[in-house]
Amino acid sequence: MDPTRFPRVLLAPTATVRDAIACIDAGAIEIALVVDSERRLLGTITDGDVRRGLLRGLSLDAGLDGVIHRTPITAPAGTGREPLLRLMTEHSVEQLPLLDGDGCVVDIAFMRHLVQERPNTPVVLMAGGQGQRLRPLTEQTPKPMLPVGEKPLLETVLDQVRDAGFGKVLMAVNYQADVIRDHFGHGEGVGLDISYVEEPHALGSAGALNLVREDLDEPFIVMNADLLTNVNLAALLRFHREGANLMTIGVRRFELQVPYGVVEIADEHVTSLREKPAFGFFVNAGVYAVEPAAVALMPEELEAFNMTDLVDAALARGERIGSFPIREYWLDIGQLADYQRADSDHATYFSAS
């Protein structure tokens, strides 16, 4: 990377968190480099740094102090492949700024380029639901195969999986499974290796994991196949590993505005009056990173079991559960209005897919 040709990853120290997000997204390398006017490195901001800041309630208009690493791991320009690999492995970093003798950014080393192989991490897609709330559209077509942007929703999901660097998909199917299998085969047309997990009956959003226990020997992704989102699944997996969590839940900020003035009362006396206040929550976004050990918490019998049940079982044992804020486009297609919105939004957010 020549910074004179790729200025999108460079950020001024006076920038805001909002600017950092725009810089990270524009550069498409999950990192922004904070530099002075001479291009001397002042610090780095990763995608994970920003998401952790958002979880702490950091404002998008705040300065960079809450997200910047002022003593980042770096290496001299010209460092060989093996020393770079050792340094990046030792410090668990995916990107490493390379500096000249004056501390100016010359290039960036990437773990994925040095290793030059796709991770074998599987992505488990839950595509077995009946989509009853979208009847009659789903009477002959499974919900993930409904057209969104002139192609099946599931094809956009698979495009996102492939573009995030994953190559292996385990797809749980049940309702109208042949429609999905006949369309995608083993994934040759979408550049993926797709295997199918046939549910004998509806097993919920996690039950199919029982059928592939032997294939889950490293951290993996679980995702509902009826989501339209461009969340970075590779960033989710890295965030999960950095947190040393048993599971990490993708969460989405949801705000609910009360349409009336809210009156606070104590002992019959009004203590405050707030006009149409808004309350914010993080909601489950249907995307997870999971350690294989979590699957052992599930009952071995083939019964309906949801991801929320698995989270509850882990929490009951005192396990560490992380949260990954999804700041990208995200839409759960549950109702007809959601489906109509997804179809209209597709050209804006997924035109390159």
C-alpha cells in the first residue's frame, strides 16, 4: 500500500469516531491509520476498536481518544515475511503498519496476504424455516429463496460469506429443501463449498448443530439465512477471538420512541415530565460466533433448540458471552413490510453483490 495512492485509510488526529468509521469502510481493510501532516503514524484504529467504543456508548461525534491505539505494533519497511508473521502472530494482529526511519507510513502488511489461504472456518446458515408470516409468498418457495434485488435472498447472503473470505458453508435445510439444493448445488456457482444438513423436523435456530458436531472443531459462524445484511463476518470472528468468548452475539441498536409525554410520579407527586422520550436497546441480530465447546451444552437428543437457549445455557454456567455491535446495514425479513423494504434497499446497499 502506497499511502499517496490509497489515502482513504489515513485519518487526521482531529477526526471524529464517525470519520474513523467512514475511513475504515472506505479503505476496506478494517483499520484506519491516524497520521500527522507529514504522514508520521500517531496511532491506529481498528474495526474492533470502534465497535467496542459503540458498546460503551461513545458518541459518533466524539474525538478519537476513546478508540485510538497510540502505541500500535509496527515494523520497519522492508521486514521479511517470516519476521512479520512471527510479530503478527505474537501480538494477534491482522494488519501491521510498516514505517520508514522517520516513523512515516510506507506500507501495511496483512496476515491474510502472508498466509495466502482461506480460513477453514465454517459458516452455518439456518435456512430451514417455513416463513409462515410471509404466506402466501412462501407456500411454494422457502423464505431464503424469495427474490430480493432480482435474485434469491440466500444468494446475497452467500455472496457476503464468500466476500468475507470464508469458503465452507454448512446449510441447515428443512422446508422446501429441494428448492435450495437444486438452485445452489454444492456451491460451484457462488464460489463456495456448500454441504447440506437435512433436519428431520424443525429443530429451531440451533438444533441442527447437533447434526454437525463432528465438523465443528474450530470457532464458527452461525447466521439466520433470512437476514439481509452486509455485516463483516470476518470482523465478527476476529472480535470474538480477541474477547476470548465462548459465544459472541451480533447485536443491533434499536430505539423505541414513546409517542406521548412520560410523567414520572412519586407519592402522587409529579417529579418530571419528558416529552416523547426515546429508549435505546441492543437487540439480537441473528448472527453469532461460537466456540465448538458451546455445542457440548446442547442436549444430544434431536429436539428443537434455539440459539437463545444455547446462550441461556452458557450464561447459567458462568461462561463468557460477548456482544458485537452491527453498525452496517441489517434487516431481519420477518414481515411482508420487511420483505418489501429489503427489495427496495438491495440496489443501494448490495449493488456490487
